[in-house]
Amino acid sequence: MTRVLVLNGPNLGRLGVREPEIYGSATLADLRAANERWGALLGLEVEVRQTDDESELVGWIHEAVDARTHVVLNPAAFTHYSYALRDAAAQITTSGLLLVEVHLSNPAAREQFRQHSVIGPVATGTIAGFGPDSYRLALEAIAARLA
């Protein structure tokens, strides 16, 4: 079974209570369960992680590269300025692995500072604006690419 790491950046541990009008009412636990369920239906072994720590997120990406694991990444606020995360993420795709950047909301429809991603240019693709379904669509894209 193909393994996929679903990695979430800062403040996503606050899902369900942080700005539910933007991010919805689903909690991180809800998101974890949904991703695991969607992955199983697609024949993917999914592990969901979340951290507010940039260096930990970079370390998880290094782990994915070393283990030859595809990644779904919601970099959250790191999307817009973390060149360390961008450089780590680039290793995924240059290693022949898939990296799908996801966002619950649509950054292009939000504040100006949220409209630029340093991750998007090194990702296989980006899915945004579909709430938790952004993750389902990302897993479906990975499964389709691997088929």
C-alpha cells in the first residue's frame, strides 16, 4: 500500500474553533479521520500530522523524501514566506515524488499577503478553497497519478 503523509502547518490544530466562518467547524481530529478514511478507499496508507513548528515540518518533509513517501501539505501561514519549507518541499518533487499543496480556504480570494505561495511553484499541484474536500481531492489526485 502506498504511503502518504498529510502534513499541516501552524494553527491548524485550532480547527473548529479558529475562524470557523473561514476554516469551517471540522476539528483536526475530524480531518484526520476523514483523510484516513478517504485514503483507505483509494488504497493509500495515510498518516496525518500537524505542527506549529517550522523546523519540525521541514524535518517531516525530509523524512518523507528519505522514505519515498508522497505528501499532501497544508503549509498554512508558512505558505507565504517560509523559504526553508519551500526548499525542503522542492526535494519531494525533484525526487520523483508527488507533493500536493492544499488549503481549506481560497488564498487568492483573501488578503493580498495570502495570495502568494512560495510552495506552489515546487508542488506537483495545488488544491484550495474546498474546505476539507481539498484534502480528499489531493488524495484522489495522488491515487490517479499512481494508477
